Amino acid sequence: MRKFVVTIALALLSFSSFSQIVSLNASEIKKLKTQIKNDGETKKLYLGFEKSALNYLNENPNPIDTIRTEGLLKGNPKKEKTRLALADMNKMFALALQYRITDDQKYLNKCVEFLGAWAKINKPKGNPIDDTNLDKAIEAYDLIKKDIPTADKKQIEQWLTETAWSEINSKRMKAGRATAINNWNAHRLKIVGEIGYTLNNQNFIKWTIENLKSHININLYADGTSLDFKERDAMHYHIYDLEPMLKLAIMIDRAKGTNFYTYESSKESSIKKSAEWLIPYIKEEKQHEEYVNTTVKFDRDRAKNNEPGFAAGTMFKPDLALPVLKLAVYFDPSQIELLKKVNGKRNDWQMMLDEIKRRKHLSKQAKFQ
């Protein structure tokens, strides 16, 4: 096992000039600005976003030393403390994006204040179910990494690097443990991958890609089902497993890598097949009763705790699949109408940002057809 003193030094060989893969890049920010100016619906969504970002300028960071969500029931004091602290994630992202839209230094300074506070206080424990909550902080840093002071950059990159290495070196990653092959590993790969692309750390990127291949082979099945669905008897966990894999596949595609949406393992399993397996249930052509045959005690504990959606026999609802649909349309635009239907034909700020990323992917596809 590598020691942090060595690995941090190696991993900090990152380049702030590396193009944004995790977040919107310069050309996409330019398109966003134009769309805000010329499109009424985008302008309306932006005004709400702008108001929130302006309010965040008057708030203080609320970092937590240890993120605690995994394995805790609703109402647990540690989980509640974490929930309140994690409100900072969206604040960081909003401040970073508003800085890129407006070039107003006050948003940059406030975002750096939030990121710096978390980098100083938060200590990674190698738990991907907890660390997966850092998405928006990583994306925020990716947006502003070219423009922040060296001292702040060093502190934030060290925090992110420690987080990635804690996942790679985690005891939960060891062969023979369920957490090395189930949804935990999907979230682990996504975290290490997004940190790798944000810091341009080739060690992290290579590790992620190789382990994604093996994860697709062992976690997903040729019929479209997944290990997590088999264990939990719940669409909820099939979706929770696919979501991080889709996020990672999008990053790899944006970095001009392999199309991991269509990539098939030696067992003929793929993210595409597992995403499409959901479609009849989303369209309500098929139904599923959740958790009836789960093998995991925590599912039964949550049901006893009266947490919504976890009682055995709860019928799967199509809107539960929105996290997968919102990401899958990046690769499969034929599902956009289904996404709109399930989402109530509503558009939101994040969907609009995702659409800007998707346009670039679609234009790239058209170029090679």
C-alpha cells in the first residue's frame, strides 16, 4: 500500500491549464452566456440561479471533518449534521459557475473560501458512499482552477488527491469484499475519475479506466440486470449503481476516450444494456415491487424506520429513474422525449447545463457519421 507522503507528491503533478472535462469548458461557458442573453427560458432559469449565487456571498462555509451518510438511518444526529454541511456543495458550484459567467472576482473569492475551508477541515476515510457527495465541490474547483492563488490551489489539490488515494487504498476495495464489486465500487470509480480529470492526474485516470472495465464485467449482466439489483431486489439500487458509471462514461468521452456507454465486457454486459433494461419499467409497461427479496439488512432497517420508499413491496415509480435518464440521453438522444415526460416536461437549470454538454457530443458524433 502506498503512503500518502509519497502518493500526494506524485499526484500533485497536475496542470491547471488542463481543459475542463468534469465541468463546462471555455467554449461551453461562452455558449451558455449567449444562450442566457438570447433565449427567454434560459434567462428565466438563470435569474433564479443568479439570485441564489448572490445570497451565497453572505454565507459562511460549514465544513465537516468526516462525512457520515453510509449505513445511518434517517434521523441519526451524525447523518443530520452531514446533511446540513453538504449544503455547501451546491453553494461552491453556484459561486464558481457565476464567476465564470460574470467574471466578477467576488464570486471567485467566495468559492475559494468555501473550498479552502473544506480542504482544511475534511478528512477522507475511503468511503465512496460518503465521498460521492463531493461531486459539486470537485466540479467547482474544475471551473475555477486556472484563476485561484497558488497557496489555495495547493491546499485544495492536496485534499482532493488525498480523497482519491483514500479510495484507491481503502480496505473496502480489497478482493473478496462485496464493496469492491457492488455500487460502492461504481461510486469509488467516479470519485477517483473526476478527481483525476480535474487534476490531470494520469495515474488516477488510468486506474479508473482499467477498473471500470472490470466493474462492467463483474457488476453488470448481459441481460441488462446488475449485481446490485440481484442483491437488493430494487430498481433503486440498479439506478444508484448506474448513475456514477454514466457520469464517469461522460467524462471519459469528453476526454476523447473510449465510449464506455456502448463498451461490452467479455460477458457481453454494458452500461447501455443496463440503462435500456430500465425503459419498460419507466414506461410502466412492466412493474416491480421493491425490496421484497433483498439480502441486505440495512434495507429492512430503513423500512422499520419508516423511511419513504424502503418498505418491501413498494411499487417502483418512473421518476426514480430520472438520475439515469438525465445522463443516458448524453449518449442516446432518442430517450429525450421519455425524459421530458417523466420529468413532467419541466426544464431546470442543471438539465440546461447538461444539454450544453450534450450538444458538443452530438456534433462530434455527426462529424464522424
